Amino acid sequence: MKRIAFALTALVLACSALFAQQPTTYTFTDVTYPKDTFVQLLGVNNKGTIAGYHGATTNKGFTLVLPSSFTAENYPGSAQTQVLAINSLTSPGTSGFYIDSAGTTHGFEHCAGVWIKVDFPGTTFNQVLGINNNAQGAGYYQDSTGNFHPYIYNKVGGVFEELYLPNTMSAQATAINNAQAIVGFYLDGSNNAHGWELINGSYITLNYPGAAQTMATGINNNNEIVGTFFDSVGASHGFTYIKGVWTQIDDPSGIGVTILNGVNDNGELVGFLNISSTVNTGFVATVNP
């Protein structure tokens, strides 16, 4: 186990960041799971294979090839599984978390039929939220006081690197690209979320202009960051952020309830509409020519 601390200067992005004059536009496809009202799409690789889960009360993981080819993916013997990310290897690897029969939450990585439990040493709650093509995952553990601690996990050797972010008590690492750029979010003293990126030794705070809360949840190999922000009335909207430009993303079927989670190198987006506690609809957004 290796721990690393970052004593870096946080660069807060000004709310006056420039918006694209001609923003990227998307075509949205909504996705439901057969005989279920609850589905979340959380990651997508460069071949368009999607990671997610269904079931509001009992979570069951899957991968999906559009339009409707679902393949169940559940940690062996688990009570519940969420598949949160997928990479672009020839035999794609996935990551996420599962809950065992005793109710303990464990992270996992899965590739070519091999499952690996990922638990930061000495902890009892883990989730692996991102995975790249280099056997590296990004996730967090929860301590006994309820605070979150972000880390990178390297499958080669089973090495953990805990990330100590400036002026944060509770944070999650949510995604990692092949160049080891990492994104996530932290909670401030009022329990409000703020996004962050760690790239080439530089730590940057990400706050969507005017938003009450911002969560960065995905990054591709073009350094396009995606996530969700909450406005002043609590409505949720997706966003993309690339080269200083913010773009608001809303599925036309769910303006104000859009949650954006993943992006691939083609700019394809996945997420879900948080309609209610028992009704979630997945979506895929593809870039218009």
C-alpha cells in the first residue's frame, strides 16, 4: 500500500469561464430495462458498450450493447452489484461495487471472467467508480466517521495510492483516463459538492458557473470532463467541460432531472433521468455531425 499527499494550490475556475459560441449538440436515446422501471447507465467505452445496473431496491449489474442487448454482470455470490465503469480493451474490463450477504460494500474489477475484490486495507466500505486501459481504477473508501477518502488502485501488485486533496475532509475519485488524469468531487463544510481534477500534478477545482453543487464523474482520453450540477432550486443538469468551456446537458425527456455519468473518446455520453426513487430511465447522447 502506498499513500501519496498532494500539497498543491487549488485553482478555482472563475464563473465567468467562456461558453462555446457553437456548442456541441446531441441526439438522445432513452433506455429502459425489460420489465423494470429503474435503470442507470453509468459508463461507456469506445465501442459503445455501456455499464450500468437496474433495480431500485435490489441492484443487478449489466453491460449493454444498444439497442437492447443486456448481459448480466454480478459479482459471484453477491446480494447486489452495480457496474459503474468500462474500459476499451479488446476484452473490456469493468469496475464497480457489490454488497455481500452480510451487507458489506466492496469494490471490484472484472475482466475476462476474473473477478478481483478491491478493498482499501483495513476498511469495510469501498467503491471503484472508474477504470482505464492500464489496470488502474479510481474509487474511495468510507471511514468509521462517514468521511470519504479517494484513491487509485493498480491491479498489478494490488497497490493503493490514497489521494490527500487540499482542504478537503471527504472526497471521491470517480474516473481515471489512460494518462492518469483523475476527476471526482469533494464535500465542503455545508455538505455541498464541488468537482475536482488532478492532472500532471496540478489540482483544479471544478464548479459549474452559478451552480449550487457540482460533481465531476467522468473523463475521457481527450480530457473532456463530464458530470452533474445542481442549480439554485435543486434541479439537476449534466455538463461537459473541455478546454475551459462549460456546456449544459439536458435530456429533453428529463430537463431538471438529468444525471450525466460517463463519456467515451468519441464524445458519447451516458447517464439517467432521476425521475423518482423507483423510476429512473437511462439515456445515451451521441454527438450530432
